[in-house]
Amino acid sequence: MSEKFKATIIGGGPGGYVCAIRLAQLGIKTACIESRGTLGGTCLNIGCIPSKNLLNLSENFHKAKNFTKIGIETGEIKLNLEKMMSNKENSVSTLTKGVEFLFKKNKVTYIKGFGSINGNDEILVKSDKTEYIIKTGKIIISTGSEPLSLPGIEFDEKKILSSTGALNISKLPKKMIIVGGGYIGLEMGSVWSRLGTEVQVIEYLDHITPGLDREISNEFMKILKKQNIKFELNTKVEKITKNNEGVVIETSSRGTKDKINADVVLISVGRKPYTDKLNLEKVGVNLDKKGKIKVDKNFQTNVKNIYAIGDVIDGPMLAHKAEEEGIAVAELIAGQSGHVNYNIIPGVIYTSPEVAYVGKNEEELKEDKINYKVGKFPFLANSRAKAINEPEGFVKILAESTTDRVLGVHIIGPHAGEMIAEMSVAMEFGASSEDIARTCHAHPTFSEAIKEAALSVDKRQIHS
């Protein structure tokens, strides 16, 4: 390809494709290289989107099985896993094609192939049939991340699964072991538990969801236990072996060794940045000890015209974080003021109930020696939650003791992932808990629990 671009993104995931579109909107001739064959990266193809589809479908299946309890008489409810997986694939296909349409609409050149650095202003593109070099002024690396395994254990995606394999199971397992109590494993565990699989989580720490507010984490585990998900905490996985029936997981806990048999095991112990095959060493791009690309506040590496965003740099491995960085770096390249407020990046766990959070948790505030007040309100006292039989969980607001500025919000309950946006906006504008408390919320809604939690900061909640 003889064409030269002003900017080229390697990686067409949420960070990369958003960056490409924004660059094109700003009048910069842009290309995006993607090796997968479809745009959208891990998120759209084998992550966020297919998992949320299966979470929704499995929740519908679970609710349908219990319709008679609320006066809805139906026939026998059956699981058709093949149709469920087909529905998932249709959702993925629709969205990935949608991104490709957006590229055409915004005049972004979409290059299918594997891109690697060939020089400061050159990218080598390899596809099945050919390889060639493209010239470019700026290079933005947005290649995302891939699942980590345990030392010496390789994914076969049949019995030893990564999150990718857990989204493509063709036959319902009788028993699934999940190694790691983080959000990805718990989401996948929720899917298969609802569909009828016995699910057991093995976690090395003494709690699940590391980094989450501990009170929320504890409540979360209690609720999941009631949903028949089992937990083994303070437990280390020593070895995993396959046999004709499935897998054997050997564990140790406080000097006691055990063996657990299961049909499949999902290893969900984190992700690592995908930088290995980019040939970064050729131009001397600096990496940190974890293999992440070092960048400055403008997402620029130590090589002047090479930038990096998303999972390959420091920070939470979240699609929306990558999108914000993609827009910011595009605007910086165009001479504008791109910025990401890392203090207000929300997180969501899409189980039932959902968990959502933004800002600091209690443990972080204590560590930073910040004086704070706490306001809480249970969904058990929220009229909308009670009316639809979803009363579990609560809203928790943390506010600075003197100024009353909201420092963090943590929600476990129905539609928490949607509700957290209100608090993200409030915190972006420096709102106090008093500001939230004096804002009229529609009745009956789940969001009234936010207003009541804000009132509770000064111990003046109405409905509890």
C-alpha cells in the first residue's frame, strides 16, 4: 500500500476504533489495523458484549423457571443452549458490522491484518496472503489484553477455559470450577449457575472482588451464596490435570490439601497487555515490569510519534476507560485539549444484582487518612425494588467530612450499572451529598435509593 496516513491505530477495539473515528472527525487522514477480521476487539467479539448477552438470557431463563411463584402460569421451561449461543453470535455480528459502517461513514481506512512496528513512521502489515509496509505520521498502539493463566497451565478452551472459552461452551457442564473471584469469573459463573451448572469459586485471598469496597464485596458474596454459588477462600490452586471425565484441581489451604473433580475449569486470574509481537524493541519503546507501555500524561511514549492507550498502558482494563483515552489522544494529536479524569471512571459487575462503583472506597480513604462520612440506604426500603421483588443490596455514599464533597459511591442492587452514571456526573462537577439529597428523584424509581443514601450522610433519611 503506497498510501501514507497522518495517523494509524494498531488495534480496532473500543479504544482503537473510537480513536480512529475521532481523528477522522478532526480532519486527520487515519487508518486502523485489526488482525481479528472483525472490529470491536475483545469487548465486542469475546468479552463485554457476548457476556452481557448471556447474562441477560440466563437471567431470563432463571426468572421464567420461577414465574409460577408470582402468578404467571407457563408450560415446561427448557434450555436450548444452541439457540442461546446463536443469539449471542447475532448480537456480536450486528455490533461489529456497525463499527465497520462507522468507519466508512467517517472515512477511516480499515486494514485487515496484523500490524507491527517496522520503524518510527512505518508499520508492517501481515495477512494470510501478503505483507506490506504502510507509512504514517503518528502511531497509536491499542492492542488490548489477553487472559492470564496459572504458571504451567495452558488453555485448551474445552476443559481448561479462559473467559473466551467460557462464552462458547456447547454442552451444559454439570460442574464448573472458577479459579479467581474477580468480576469476569463471577459474571461467567452466574451465567452457568443460572442455566443449571454447579459452580464453585476458588480464591487465593480471604475475599472476592479485590479492590472493591469491602462491605460491598462481603454483601455480594452473601447474595451469590444464596444463588448456590460456592466459595473456597484462602485457597491456592497447585495443579490442574485433565482426564476423560473432565479436570482435577489440586488445592492447598492452610496446610490442608484437597482434590476437586469438575467437568471444566475457568481460569480467571487477570489479563496481561498484548504487546509481545508488536516489535516495540525495534524503535526502543519503553515498557514497565508488567509489560505495559510507559506513556506520559499525553499518552506519548518515549518515542515522539508513538502513542498508546487502553489495556496496554497503566490503569483499569475497562472498555470505557480505553474509549476515553482514544478520544483524548485523538484531540491531543489534533492540537486540542484531550483529558481523562481517572478519579471518576465507573466500574460495573453485571451479575444479578449488579454491582457498580465510582471514586474511592472506604479502605482507600482510610489508607489516605481522609476524614469522611458514610450514608447508606437499603433497597429493601425502596418501593420500586420491593414492588418487583428485587430488594437485595444497598447504596453507599462516601463524602468528605468537612466539605461534604462526594468521594465515592458504591451500589449493589437492581440496575446499579445504570444508576452509577448519575453519581459519575455529580462527582465530575464536584457535587456534595447535600446537592444529591436536594435533587428531586422520580417516584417510584431505584434512583430514589441514591437520594436517600445522600440524606443518610447527615442521618436524615426518610424511608429507613
